[in-house]
Amino acid sequence: MDSKEPGPQAFLDFISQRLAKRQRELDSAVKFSSHYAQVESIILELKAVRTKFMTLMRREGLL
């Protein structure tokens, strides 16, 4: 996130990159393992943050 201009779109790109990384990690994890459950939880949290952020930024007219 350091190389981009700060702002709502940069944060959204950052969250999307992290979400994609964790999704790839989940795809390669053994299902029903503790690691799988942990990564799955992280993905759900990232999706919730992204959704709330996008809603707020759209409401404010910044996205």
C-alpha cells in the first residue's frame, strides 16, 4: 500500500489483494484442519470489512 496514492481506492485495492492471497491459501489448505478454519475466518472478516468500507465510501461519494 506504500507505493500507491493514499485514499479509498488504494485501501480497497489493498483489502482485495489480501483477500485474494488468503483465498489462494484456503484453496491449498486441507479442509477441516484448524488452519483451514482460521483462514476461512480471516476471509469472512476481510469480506465484511470490504463490504462495509465500500458501502460507506459510496454513501460519502468517494467511490
